[in-house]
Amino acid sequence: MVNVDDKSAYKAISLFSGAMGLDIGLEQTGRFEILACCEKDKACLETIRLNKSKSNLRNKNIRIYEDIKAISPNDVLNDLGLAPGEVDAIIGGPPCQSFSTVGRRGTIQDPRGSLIWDYIRFVKEIRPKFFLMENVRGLLSAAVKHRPLAKRGKGNPQLEPDENQGSVVKLLLSDFEKEGYRVDVFEVNAVNYGAPQLRERVLFVGNNYNLLLHFPEPTHVPPEEYSNNQKQKFFFQEDNGLKPFRVLGDAIKDLREEFPQVADFSPRKKKYLSLVPPGGNWRTLPVELQKESLGKAYLAKGGRSGWWRRLSYDLPCPCLLTAPNHAGTSLCHPDEVRALSVKEYARIQEFPDTWEFVGKLGDLYRQIGNAVPVRLGVLSGEVIASNLDEVNELNYPRIKPGTKVTPSRIIYLRSHIRTRRWYENGKAVVNGKSY
């Protein structure tokens, strides 16, 4: 546990803090003290303030700022009694809706997308030794300028460089490198590291020492791969240390709630979900009910696995969204015909049970659904802390703005998990058994 008076704790500033999943993860490493956080959303701000008052944050004197556009990095440093270059890490996840592959993509023409450049502004002026920026996988393919599909292809002008996929990341990395930061971009999935949830994320880990950073290789694998590893261990006496995926049951099966907070399904939705077994979805219904319940969506192709989905204790939870009770992205409890509760959401994201959330019911789901899984914060914090130890011990020189650095890179760490094998002939397949 970090003692805020412990001078060996690394100093971090949090931007776009949300419900503080990333911050909690860094604190759980025992190596960081979060000096200040910045968050504009009113419900998230009240969540932060409540947990500060209940001493759920290790730094009881953490400074809380609101709109990032209204504050100066120099003012933050002055408030903290620090100078540029004295902060060890800046962390945060700028709003990602503009870059998500779900829904309408606006890229950085959307005001929310431009907030990434406020993150860069803080890095430029505060000059931390390291930074961690988290975002959705869609950021890697986003373009600076979005051209509608109808205006692409044959008969249309050739795409400009800023309209090409990946141009946002190219611009981001270029801006960081000009400031003397080389960046390792890791595309990861939380389930590969022991989280009970399938959640793809992109982690930008930058440093001001021109170091090549490494993120841990996956430690958990799908059940069938784990079984093969066990056979290899038996025959060849080799143990690679891999573990099977943690599953929904690991997170919520022991949870008992007398009055759960639930944004539940409508009676119509419950009618269909009551006929779906754990681990199943709309395909487990009789054909006539599939057509009746899906309407025009029945004729659509792809992207329908979430329709009338009932979860299984024996499989990882799908990625949590900001609402669990939509027909096309339903997150129905395995045993009960209801949506996952707020507390179950928090357990799946691995928030401590002592952490409290403030706001209306929709605010609670949104805060947790948008949060960074705490486990990814722990892993990222360990990567940064170990490298800080090294640069401090060996007194590495820092890179000045304008100095050429080794080109940044993007590393894919088995982030995409195929789940089709978990469904066969309209039935859920859990650990080789059909339901």
C-alpha cells in the first residue's frame, strides 16, 4: 500500500479520470501516488469526491480539477509545487466515442475526438517521464478526416493522406516524437490477463528516454488451448505457466444482493430471454420466434450475437457497454431473467467492493461501462514502475524536444478473441458441452 508521505512513491497525474478504474489499478501496484485528477462529467466527479471523503483513494489530499479545457498544465504544477519534468507519469483515457467502430465514426472532427490533443498539451507542458493513454481499438484505424462510404471508390477522387485509415495514430505518434517521446502502442484484451471479461483496448505507453518498452505476454488462454497445454505438460513435462480464462462466475457467483440496482428488461424482452439457456442467444429460439423477436434485424448479416443474449457463468463476460438491457446487446444474468446489476458490473471491471458510484441509474452503468478495467491499470503501472526504477538507478538522460527518437511501434498481443467456437447449431457450447 502506498503511503502518501513515502517519497519513493512515483508521482502521477490523471486526466479524463472517469470512475478511476485506471487510477485504482496504478495504486494497486503499490508504486504510485495519484496527485491530481481531472474529470468534467458531473456524476464521475461526485463519485471521485465521495470516494475521496471515504478514504478509498490512497492520497487523501488528491486535487480534483474539472474541465480540462479550462485549466492550464502550469497552474496544476504550481498547485502541486512541482516543476516541468518532475512528474513521473501522466495517465488517462480521452473520450473514445469518436473512434469506436460501433456507431457513427466522427474521428477528430468530432469535438470529443479533439480532446486527445488536450492530453498531448498536458504531456508537452508538464513533461512527465512516462505517460499512459488508453483508448478503444478503433483509434488504430481512425482517419483524421472522415469521408462517407458513398463518396469513396470508383468514380470518386482518391483519398487524401488524412482520409486514410490509421492517419490519426500516425499524427499522434508524430506529435509525441517531436516532443522527445517514443511510444509503444499495445493492442490487448483484458481477458488474456485474468480479467473475467472480453475487452479489447489500446494502450499508448510513452517515455522520455527513448526506451523500447515491453508489455507482458498473455497469461491466460481459452479453455481448449489450456487443455492442450496440460496434455503437453503431461507428456513432455513442460509447464508454460498459462492459466485458463477467468469467467463470469469467478466475478459474480458469490455476490449476494438484497436490493440490486438494475436497469432491467421490458416484459417483451423478458418473454424471449426466458426461453434462452445460459450461454445462448437468439439462435436458440425456435425459428418462428427468431423472426418475430428480431423483426427486420432477422434478415441482417453479422453483428447479431448480442440479440437475446443470456450469459454463462462458465464463459468470460462480453465487453460491458454503458447499458445492459438493450435487445441487440443484452447482458442477461445466467440464472435470473434480468440484466446484470450495477454491483455485478463493478465486479466484472474488478473495482474494489468498497468503491462507490454516484448518480442516477444510467449514470452508474455509464461510469462503469466506460471505465478502464482495473487489471489493465495494474499491468500498465507495473510496466511503467519497472522502467522508472531502471532509469533512476542508471541515471538515464532524458530526450529534449526536437531530438530524433527511435520510431514508435504498434504491437498486437492476441487482442481479438474468436467466440464463434462457443456456439454451434444454435446452441451454446461451454467447455465442450452443448446447452
